[in-house]
Amino acid sequence: MHREYHKWFSPNLNRDMELLIFGHAGARVLVFPTRRGRFFDYEGFGLVEALSGSIDNGLLQLFCVDSVDSESVYNRHIHPQDRIQRHIQYEQYILNEVLPLSRLKNPQPFMIAHGCSLGAYHAVNIALRHPEHFGKIVALSGRYDLSMPVAEFRSLFDDYYNDDVYFHTPTHFVPNLIDEQILKELRRMEITIAIGAEDPFLGSNIALSEALTAKQIPHELYVWDGRAHQACYWQRMVQLYL
């Protein structure tokens, strides 16, 4: 399997960023890591191996990016406004640095946004906000409202709320979408969401599904038995959905 490591100084984040590329051809897959995860975790969790057939056969090429969650939404040492601003800088890094690299490496126009856990949030958020870049979303075990506490999981903005939080919360901005061109772009995408029946964020997934349905955006929501929030489940999910 072709495996490529990249590292460069990101002007959007003002720091070095790393990523891994797996595969040589096929649909480009932008892979976000789990909560506070690293660019090598997808491989470490056995998910690259689970997709090895599709990667080796030139059907998928993975671009596994790093996260800055510990500097943004999970950084309790800075004000919530600064957390969402750091998240926005991260989105600019993805749009203006990672996506151009992916196109340079692979001219295939079809791109998939994908992630597990908080990576699912990143995938859904960026693809729904910028559908012109993506043809498919595969989001596993995600949380789509970071502003609300759920079970033992706190609000990541400590009750702070502004327009930036709103526009980066899929369950908030999707219900209010009215631009027909944006809705047309969203309706052409393949969207798959999977979550465990006992996962605390099941309600968040249902809310996202209901919002998509209300806007006539086709998608599939799969609810697995148990919590299904572990690598052993994700290995099976990616084989089915990616």
C-alpha cells in the first residue's frame, strides 16, 4: 500500500501540521481524527487495514489530517470565543491547504468527508458548510451540537453562544437554510450517519437527521446495537459505508 507522510508550516494555524496519505488513486477521502486525536490514529485503530482492499485497488485514497481540538473546542484555558476562532482557523487550513494538496496529488473530483467521534462532527460541519467541495459524507459516532451538555459530556463553549458557534453547529444552521443553490448542492450529496443505540449522542444524530429530512436532503441514518463507539465497530462500519 502506498503511504506518504507530509509536514509543513501552516500559515492559517501558525504552526506545523502533519498528515498521512494512503493509496494512489480513487475517490479522495478527507479523514478527520477522533476527539483530540492525531493524524496517525486512523491507521492505529485498524481502519486503514479495514479499507486495504479498496485502497490497494485504487478505489479510495485517504488524506488523514491532524487535529487542533486541544487548542480549540477542548481548550478550557481560553475564552469560548477564542475556541471557536481557533476552530475557524482550522477550517481554513483544511480548505486552503489540505484540499489543494489533495487535488494536486489526485485529480479525481469526487471527495468524501469522513470521521469518527468528534471527527464525524468535523466531517459533517465542513461538508454541509462547503458542499461544493464534497460528494459524500460518512460520519460515525458523531456529536453535532457542541454547545449543549449531554450526559457526562459538557458544553464545549461553557454556555457561550455567538454567530460563529451557530454557523458551526449543524443541528442549528441546517434547519434555517433557505438558499436554493446551497440546498441543491446538499441534495446531490451522499450522506451516511451511523451511531450506537446506547451512545449518548444518539439524540444529536436524530436531530441532524430530522433537520436534513425537513430540508429534503437525502441521507441514511443507521443505528447500531449498543454504544458502538469503538474502533472494532468503526472497522465494520467503514467497510459497509465508505
